[in-house]
Amino acid sequence: MSVPSHRPAIDRQAFFAALESFQAQEALQTGILLIDLCNLGEINQQSGYVAGDAAIDTCMERLKAICKMPGTLFRTGSHHFAFILPGLSNPPLMSLAINKIKRQLAETVVVGRESITPEIHVGLAFGSSDSTNAYSLFRRAELSLMESRRGKPYRFDALDDQSDADEQHLLANAFRQALFSNEFELYYQPKLNLATGRVDQVEALLRWNLAGRGFIAPDQTVLLAEQLGESYNLTKWVVNTAVRQIKNWRPEWDLGVAVNIQAGLVGEPDLRHLVHDALAIWGLESKHLTLEITESAIIEDIHSGLENLQQLKDAGIALSIDDFGTGYSSLSYFKNIPASELKIDRCFVKDMLNNEQDRHIVKIVVDIAQLFGLTVVAEGVEDAETLKCLASLGCNYAQGYHIARPLPVAEFEQWIATQ
């Protein structure tokens, strides 16, 4: 089979604009069907990125063949597609359509001499425009997709819970207000240099203390930013706030700072301009900034992200692979990914004293990192014996509650002044 040479761009903004337009026009319920090509990372790793691209292209072409209405099919992520389903008079009949889509997308894709079988999960949500807004509807579809990944059956309950819709609307408005009014905070968690015994790095962690609600989970805040199309603006706030704080602490404390970059921004060309501008505005050298990116984000957005990451690295900015070992870990990373650092996930660190397998995994990661000239940071260090063991294995940095919890600015200053 021939594979199309041009794949559609990821365009979540256009998707939400179209969804809101259909909701405004339809008296009946509007639905969303989310489709996840869930084994794209595995295809990329095992068969190469040409095969992964072929799988994306073929899935999109098959979806177009199924789609009966223009302007209702979108690519919303590196391996995510979305159908808008306007005018649903009998939503439970969607189960028939879902089965058809899964059958067609699961057919083998032939690339050269290799046959690839896409694996698909789907999520469905629907509701009337007066009971749920576009972002709340999308959130419900994402929750349905999460249930599908866990092997749970589809739910076809209509989204007519007005209180839930109101809650989502209020949270969205509160987020926009917090971003506009500078109501978010950054907490700072120290990273201990195991060679010197001193703290010379910190990680900046987002916190949102919403009046009347308390702290909103960071994952929920990030997801809300994605749903509202505010990921870039939130990241801009985080990077600028962290860089300014590190500059303000100098020369009393000579610290570097790591900030987390959302997966959807890895391939965003404006990311490097955002980082460059923040460093220039606050007068901080690039060597003091590290960008943390999850390994799954790198694998799944490999083509659009590689050039971006390389230019950031060339500018002197360190790149860290976060939560290493929990995704599609492969030595093929290090031939292409311009990483400077690996962070070993806490799931391997917390039980390494009692679990020989975990300890071996940590040692292997440290050895691989040293072979490629990468710094290693271990997360989740909660006792002195684990810290001592990590040092003996050759780990460079440690981070965790045994050293210090994430602290707001004033408390961090008090803590580090005593070190």
C-alpha cells in the first residue's frame, strides 16, 4: 500500500473551535470520540520512525474514509485523533460505530517488508450544549479513554449533570484568573550533589492554592491548561518565574534550576524563543537552566521535537529525561536525543535497599548514563541508607524528602541558609 506523504498537523485549537461551533448549532446532543494509537511509541522503538509515521498516516486516511461530515475529524496529539459527533439522537448506537472504527484501524499496515498492527483505544462523551461546555465534554471523553486503556467497558451516560458542568466552568475561569493575576506559585525542591555534599540545583514545581478549594493537584492544573489552550502561557509563566528567582538568589546562593516542560510543547518552535527571552530578560546564563521532559514525550513527538531540543542544547541549556525507566526506554535514545541528564524514577529508588532487582536497575541506568556522558539524578530518596547506596553506585544527584520537601520561596531560603 502507498502511504500519504503529508500528515495533518496537530491542531487542538481548531478542534475546540469546531466543537464549540457545533454545540452552538445543535439542539440535540453533541459527542466526542477520542482515538488513541496507543502503541505508537512501541512501533517507533521496534520498527523505526518511518513505520510510526506510516501508522499515523494510514490511521488518518482510514478515519477520513469513515468520516461522513467535513470539519469533524482532527488530529489532537502525536498519536491522538478526535471525531466530533453532532446531532446524536441515539448515543448508545455509537457502540456500533466504535466497533467499526476499531476493526478498520486495527487492520495491518504494511511498510516495506514489515507488517505493523496498530493498537487502538477509544473514549466517548456526549452532552447538550446547555449542560456541558466544550472543555468539560473533552475532559469526559479523556476520562472515558483512560477507562478504555484499563480495559473497562464504555459508558454511554449523557452528560446532563449541571452541577458538574458548572464546576468545570468555574475551575476554568479560576485558572484563567490565576494566570492573569499571578496567583500560581513555584515551590523549590533541592537536588543534592553527591560528590560535594552540597545543594547546587533545585527543581521548580508548580503549585496552585485556589481560594475556597485548597491546593489543586499539579497534574489537574496541567491538564486544565491543555484543555484551555493555555499550556504555552503557563509554561512561559513557570520558566520566567523560576529564572527570575534563581537570578534574585545570586550571588548569595549559586543555584541551577530545572523546570518541567509539558509533552505537547516539546515540538513547539516557540519554546526555544520563550526560553531564550526569559534568560535574556532576567540576565541568567543558560548553563543554570535545565528543562525536564518525559521520555514518552520525546519518543512520541520525535520528528518535530528533535530539532527543537538540539537548538536548546546548542544554546547551552541542559535537557533532562524525566521519570526514566517508566516508558519506552531504549539505547536508541542516546544516538539522537541531545540529553544531558537522566532522572531515575522514584519507583526504582524507594525499595532499592530491599529489592535487589531495583538496585540492579539503578546501577544499570547509572552505568549507561556514564557511558554516554550523562548526569544521573535519583528521585524519591527518603532515608540516609538509600542516599549512601546511591552514592556508592556512582549516582550524581539525589532528590527526595530525606533531603527536603518542595518548599515555597521563604521556607526554602530559611532551609538553605542552615545548610
